[in-house]
Amino acid sequence: MSTQAAQGPTRPQSRTRPARKDRKGSAVDRSLNWIDDRLGVSKAGRTFMDKIFPDHWSFMLGEIALYSFVVLVATGIFLTLYYIPSSKEVIYHGSYLPLKGRKMSEAYLSTVNLSLKVRFGLVMRQAHHWAADVFVGAIAVHMCRVFFTGAFRRPRELNWAVGVTLLTLAIVNGFIGYSLPGDLISGTGLRIMFSIILSIPLIGTYLAFFLFGGNYPGNGIIIPRLFIIHVLIVPAIIAALIGAHLFLLVRQKHTQFAGPGRREDNVVGSPMWPNFMLKTTGFQAMVAAVLLGLGAFAQINPIWQFGPYVPYKVSYAVQPDWYMAWLDGALRIMPSWEFAGFGHTIPLEVTLPAVVLPGLTFGLFYAWPFLEARFTGDYLPHHILDRPRDRPRRTGLGAGILAFYFVLFGASSTDVLANYLHVSLNAVLWSFRVLVFVVPVIVGFLAYEISKELAALPDSGKRKRAMIVERTPQGEYLAEPAEPRPGDGTEELEPEPVPVHMPVAELVGSGSLGDETGTEAGPAGVRQVER
Amino acid sequence: MVDHEELARPWTLPPDDPRLQPYAKNPARAEKVIAACFIFAILCLAAFGASYWQAASERVMGGFLAVGLFALGFGIAAWGKYLTPRGPFEEPRHILHGTQLEQEAFQAAVVERAEVVIGRRPFLIKLLAMAGGITAVVMAFPLLRSLGPLPGKSLFHTPWRKGSRVVTASGRAITVDDLEVGGILTVFPEQAPGSAVAQTLLIRVATEPIVTQPGRETWGPAGYLAFSKVCTHAGCPVTLYEEQFQQLLCPCHQSLFDIYDGAVPVFGPAPRPLPQLPLMVDDQGYLRAQADYDQPIGPGFWERTTT
Amino acid sequence: MKRFSFSRSKRSFDGDGRDGSSRAHRARRTRRQKSSSSLVLYRLLPMAVVVAVVAVGFLSAGTATKASASTPKGSTHSKGSGSSAAADPSSSVTHEPFPIKGSSGYLPSEPGSAGPEEFGLQPGENGAPKSGYPTITFKNANVKEGYALFQANCASCHGPDAAGTEIAPNLQGLGAATIDFWVSTGRMPLANADIQAAIKPRRLDPAQTHDVVAWVTSLDPGGPGVPLVDLSHASLAQGQSLFTLNCAGCHTITGAGDALSGGAFAPTLHIATPRQVAEAIRTGPGNMPRFGPGNLSTQQVDDIVAYVTGPIQHPDNPGGFGLGGIGPVAEGFVALLIGVGGLMLIGYWIGDRT
């Protein structure tokens, strides 16, 4: 393979090491040498700097999740400086009148204080919450990209499994974080969680009692326990798995879409340094900016309005955060099928939607790469991605499964929908009981048919070029492609290994790169590619 | 040894190679825009610092920081996108697995050396497995068992006792005259006001005694009915008393209970009626419980026997 | 002692000033018609949430036809549905304990048409059964005018003597607070027979309302009187605590309201005047339970009223836009559409180079 690259066509001339007069001069050079002396990193280091990232917008989705996690850690560290994980009963003496003199848990009091008293605390708390919502959302979108393009196929099954684990942990930690403030709504969520654990046959009662330190609401230990899970155990696992995720990405190299010069045995795109590093650093700053902007301008979870959690108080219109909403929706539309007999009770109306359904869901996710390989018989390694339309069965199935969770997500707001549509609550609930089966079938079938139709079109996805129809004097009709419009075709150079030196003859102004319409012959090695 | 791959990697390309040109059609203009972004970002970030110092509102502080970071990030990303060599560049993708010889050697190293350990000393390996197993089991004791008490029978009863006075969360005892018809109140046994498991919804639906189910003839004196407030589905407090329909609605998953029929669920996911607390009125007019609930309250669990 | 197996519409008169069967009449009424009131801007954000699943509306077409018994807010409200508070003695002794930031569409405006009124603190006047809490009477109300207004606006359903008909309940003995609540919130006179009367711009101005109240209560002085609301010593902290225990279960923690079973709903609290809140607590209109003086003291009702007309109606929202006060549903859409969606657009700009 190494010789193959050397034999590529139209190779530029100078590939010999040029003389460098300043070779021993700079402090940076000396430090790099110092490091190489001790760690031996120069070869691997250059390979890392030359590492190629394919350019496609959909490859940026995982970065949204990564950088949301960075924001989560940063804002989370800020929050831990003020949050007190304690159920101890204290009295609020702060400035918010509706809580003044009220008894509440220390956790709730510290959360109110860090929201209303600590300078910049509210933006940090809200940015943390928004970042959690976006984190899970970005993971989900990234996972959809990986799924529909077949990026999970051999050799990336392990990385897919790591990703599914990350999704699970993100959801779990999001829910735990939601429970920490000790406000009325989060306490209700914990109460439901206790019931869900309780519903597990055989061991549920023991698990629930062990976790909560007794029958609900427990002995006050649940908040400190959730805290350490939320700020240490799960984030540490997430960080380690993100490391593994990225290590596998580097080791296996990124997938790429088919295109000119793109083969199974190469990666074409931009080098790590400087292109990708600049872009990704900028993206990190912009992700942080969007999350902080949401934290500053969009109020989320205003816990001071909710009041402290009291087990016999509740608010209507209680929903969990969106990534738990599909479970809540499943709980709502599940019929009341409790099994009772043989001296035991299995509350299937809770166990099925809240324990079995997520188990099946994530089990299916883990197993998918192996299931698909088994059904298609395709065990070969793949580095060139599918377009979703090229795999109608996978696309249809995936769209149907996605639709199933979307309907469950919608079902978690039956009361809100009934209120705003002015429809009977009962009618909304029954609609969802039907929709949850009907919609996935329709969506899956439509996605399958559309994919098949698109895949059958030879030019699908490419921009149409106008045709000029001429009638000859003899009455014959001729169809010819029209002159390309700007942007119709674009230059695509042959890919080249990254050179060590990048001498740039700075050419100011346009026109130096050849005509953008692609009508002129470009420099050597340029070929016309239709979009 | 000659590193062919290293030789294949070029040291440089001619300066006029199109791959080295920036992506921007007009690099000078792109540079100006990026510079403007950075200047704007510097101003905004400085303004954030000033607004923090001056204790401006959260929105002002967050706004400056967000806008400043966005401008900074936009500038950096635009730099990376428009002013760096446009490429495309490539690198080879190596086959990950080793040669057949390497694979065989690896397999042999693992399997045959295992034979040295397992195959020749079966007795030791059994002992080792036992030791490992007992470690796992005994470690589970402190890791699990210490976490909380055993459930025992605690899910089967509540603090309600025979003769418990009905009190509010603040401990005020309720007399038969306190509620008007159509009134509700969250009540507790006097020995456990505020208890999460004993929370009970007291409803007055009439002035004369009410019977909701056969066998509950004396449970609803003076039109008072008391139901466990813990939903039999997922344990939420059932607070929505629809006075017109005489139904209780759970706010979490919208289970609906018919009050006059002993709070049997008529809609939604709840599987069982809300347990009813038998009430009585004492000589001084105070409401009291005749007994504890006749069944475990709240959501279902494995040990719950059928009733 | 009897078993309650019979239909709910057969509930007997409970002797407490309330006609049980009349309430059941309302429950039985299931004629459903389309209400004329329109959606207002306030609803647009949550409606966006709704659009995604609008198919629900089609599948439940049978009940959907009676949709949009919407509760006008903001602009429609300023026509005077809440105007009584400004002319109300309870507001003259009210100091607003909660700092209201900025102007709000929910603030009642003075219609100007109704002249100054006189009120008196008259618990248990005229030998009427005591309400058990301080009440007010409309001193300058004109009973004769009230009779005329009743005949013109109410008698077609409730009968000329307010004794009720097949389609409408007996009003005698329901109490001044009940009549005042239903008329002053615009629910009565009823425009459309629906599962539940909707708040709408009031047809009778405050003075006319008082006339009607005076005439109806002159027929039977029983029932709960119009509560005197005095917020000068109200505690917002107690109000919040009582609100979460007694009100948030139906009206939600932000007072936005939500759906009940069978097409009924707990209305929004954002446009209620102090007196209307107190009247609703004391009389339990519609599906709402009733909180008598043995349940909530006068002070406790005042606390709740102060919390509802303060932080609930004028939330501080230091964290930014309140997103309609409907919690994670709206938050999820913002996170996914603006957060993830916006960042995907940025990623598209950064990543796309072909």
C-alpha cells in the first residue's frame, strides 16, 4: 500500500528534504526535541499532524456531542462549588419571597441560592441543563448518521457498542442530574423511578430499598448517592469511553463517502493540523456559545417556582426531560395489565414499558451490527459509507424504529396536547395507543419505498443540468446539455499525501484558482466532477 | 531498513500547487472578516468581564459571553475553513489485522500457554475459581447489603392504626364539620403527619354516609371518603379531584379512578383501585381511622400477594 | 345509609347551600359545539409543539369538533373581563407584595363605564347563614336592575325565577360568590353549551354583575358570600406552599392549566383577579373542589390569592424566556430545534467543503 501511494499519477516534483537554515533555532523546536528524546513521539507525532479527516457536514455531529460534554464538565465543576448534596432540613432566608422562611432540603436551598444569589450561577446552571439536553440530542443525531450510512459495519462494531453505552450513560446521568435539585418536579421523578425499580420481578423490592435506603422516600441518603454517581462515577466512565471512542476512531480511521479519489484503502480530506484543529476549536467555542446563549436567554427548569419537594405535593403537567420522555410516554399509553397470581405480583403496566422496553431498545442497538451482518451475509470490512437510499431495507427499518420512539415521545405530553388542542384526554391517549403501532409501519414503508425509488434513479442526488432541445432543419430533435451554471460542476483535485512544508504563494484576489464554473482547464491533476 | 511509506510522504509541494491554495476565493477579504470577528469577540469578552464586575443581570453577562465566544469560534473556524490549504489530501488506510503468521503466533501464545496453567493443574484452577467466586459473593455484601434495610413487611402496612386521628400535614385534627361537600384535604394519621406512605386524600362527597363497595358499609361516615393518595401505577400523589365527575386523576400518567365505585381505575395504566381507608367519627366529632388500609398501598411489587 | 350505586345525576341536595343535582346537570351536558373564540398569540409557542402531532386531532375527530373553547388572554382581556379588581375594595386595601417587573397583559384595566361602587363588610347580614369568612356585599347594587338583567341574559336557561330548567341548574341558594364568579369571569351567560364553560370577555359590566348577584341572592340569601380579599398581610411563602398542595395538582405549578378527563380542563390562572381566585376557592366552580373555611382559613386564602396574582401571574423569569411555563415539553423542543438543530447548521457550514 505504501508503494501504491508513491506511484500515484501527477506527482509534484520536489519531495526531497529542503535545507533549513533555522533548523536548530527556535524554542519550540528545542522543546519538541526534548519531548522526543524522552517519549519518542516525532514519528507518531507527525503522523498525527497529518491525520486526515474527511470533509462532510454529517461528520461534525459527534463533535456537537463531544463539545457539549466539555461544556457539561466545565459548568458542572462550577455548580459543584455551590451545590450541597444533602437532604438535611434547613430554612430559607434568601431574597425570593415565596420561599422565605420555608423548610426545605439543603440540596434545594443551595440550588435556589446558586440560581438566584451566586453571580453568573443561573446562566451556568441553565447552560448545564441545556448542554445535557443537547448532549443527548447530538448523540442521537450522530447515532442516526452512523446507522443510516452503515458506519457501524465491520470493523466498527465495537465503536458502535461504545457509542450505544455512551448514549445510555448520557440518558442515565441526565435523569440523575434532573433529580438532584430536590424541587417538587424532580422529587416526583424520583418517586416514579422508585416505583419502576420496585416493579422488577424478584429483586425489584430489594434493589429499590438498597438504593433509597428504605421504603420511599428513604432515609435521605438518595441525594448524596445520586450526587456522587452524577458527578464522579458516570462522568468518569463517560470520559473513559469517549477516550476509547476517539482512540478507535484514530486507530480505524474515519469512514468516508464515495467520491473521486476515495477508495476503501485511503482517507481523503483535510489534515489534522492546521485545517481540522482550527475548525474543531472554532466549533468548540461556538457550541459553548450556543449553550451559554440558551442558558442566558431561555429559562429552563425554574426550580425556585416549583418549591421544595414534599412527598404529598405534586404538580400537573409533569414530564421528564425530553430524552426520558419516550419512557414516560410508554408508561402513559400502556394498558393496565398487572399480573397477579401464585402469591406474587408483576406490575407489567410498569415493568414492560419502563424496564423491558429500554432493555430491548438498547439490546437491539448493541446487537444491530451483528444482526445486520447475519441477515445480509455481508461480513466484509467497509470504510466507504452507504448512502441511505442504497440500503432501502435498513433505511426503512431504521426510520420505522425512529418513528416508534418519536410517537412515544409525543405520548409523554398527552395532557399538554389535550389541553392545547381542546380534545378529550381519553381520546388523545387512545390515539397514541393506535399511532404507536401505525406510524412506524407507515413511516418505515414510506422510507423503504422512497429509498428504492431514489436508488433506481441514476442521477439522484446530483444537481440537474438543463437540457437544450434543438430541432434541426430536417425535423430531427437533438437534446444537449446546457452550459454549466456557476456551481454546477466543481473542481476536485487528485488527493495528495500531506506535505511537511506547506509553502503558500499567497495569491490575493479571485481568479487565481481557475474559473469556478469549471469550464476552463484547471491546473494539472484537476478534473471535472459533477455535483 | 528503508521505510517505504516514509519515503512516499512528500516533504513539500510546489508553492503554486492548487492543493496548497486557500479555500477562499478572496483570501484578503476572508482575512478581514476573520479579523473583524476577533475584534468583536475581544470587545464582547471584555464587556462580559466588565458586566460581571459590575454585577449586571444574568442575561447581560451570559449574552456578552455567548456572543463573544460565538464570534471567536466563528473566526477560528472560518480561518480553518477558508485560509488553510484546500487539499484534498489523503492518507493510506492500513489493514488492521496482522498476517496469518502473526495471528497464529498470537493464538498459540494465548491458548497453549493457558494449557500450561489450566491443563496441567486442574485442581489448582478449580480452587482458584472457587476463590474468585467467593470473593465476588462476599464483596457483594458490603457493596449491596449495607446500602439499605431489607424490605421485610414494610411495604404491607402504613402508619395508620385503629383509632388514629385524622390530621392535616401541620397536625391539625379534622372534625366532621371541617369539610364542605365537594371539599378535599390531604390528611395523615396523627402519629405521622407528612408521611409519604400514609398520605391520604380525604374527600367529602355528601352529608350522609357513603358506601362505595359491598363490605365497606361503615367506611364513609357523614359523606367522608378517604383514599390512599399514592397512585397504584407509579406512586405519584393522586390529587386531581374532579368534583363534577366524581373521579380522581393522577397527574403523572393520567390514570382515572371512580370515587363512588371504591376508586377503581376506569382509564389509564393504573391496575388496581386506590385502597380506601375505613373512617369513623368519634364522640367529639373527630375523624378517626377504623384500621390501617386492608391492602398494601401504592404501586405493585413482586412480594405483593393477590387480594 | 345508602349505597351510592346510582347515577351521579341523582345526587341529592346536600343542605349546604349547593344543589348537587344542578352540578350533575352540568356534567351531563355533552352537547358539543365549536366555540367562536380564537387563539391568541400567547398560545403560538405551545401550538408549535402541538403541530407535530396534529394527527391526534384527526383521529379523535368526534371530540375534536368541539375544539378551541379557548380562553382569551391579553388583548381580549383588556376589554374588561378582569376590571372588577380595580374597582374592588379588596384591591384598594391590597398592596402588592411581589415586585412586578415590567408591564403585563394580565393586569386588569379599568373600563370606565362602571361608576364607583360601595361595599360593606357584612358577614352574615340579613340573617343569612354565615359563610364562615369575611364577606362583602354590593351595597349600591340595584335589585330591580338585576331582575331585568337576569330576565334578559340568564332566564332563558335558568328560568325566570332562577330555579333552574332542564338545561341549566337552580341558582337559588348558590351564594353571591358563585354568581359573581361565573358572571364576572365571562363564563356566564354561556355562549356555547360545551363540556365546560370557557372564560371569555364578560358581557355584563361590574355594576350589572353586582345587580344580578343582588337579585339572585335576594331570592335565597344562603350559600357562600363574596369573600373579602385582604392581601395586606398575605404571605407569599405560605401561599406558595398551599398552592403546591391544593392548586398545582390541576392548574400546574406555573398556573398554566391543563387537561382533565373527558374533555374538561383546569383553566389558566393567569387572567384571574384576586376576588375571582378567592371565589373559586370558596365555591369550587365546575370540577374544582370546594375549600370551605374549615379547610382553608381566610388568611390562607389570602396567601394563595397573593401568590396567584403575584408570582404566578407575573413570574420574574430571571432565566430568560419562560417558554410558556409548560416545562420539559417546550424545553425539549428548544433544545432539539435551536440547540441541536442550530449546531447542526453550524456544523454544516464548517464541515461541508465539497
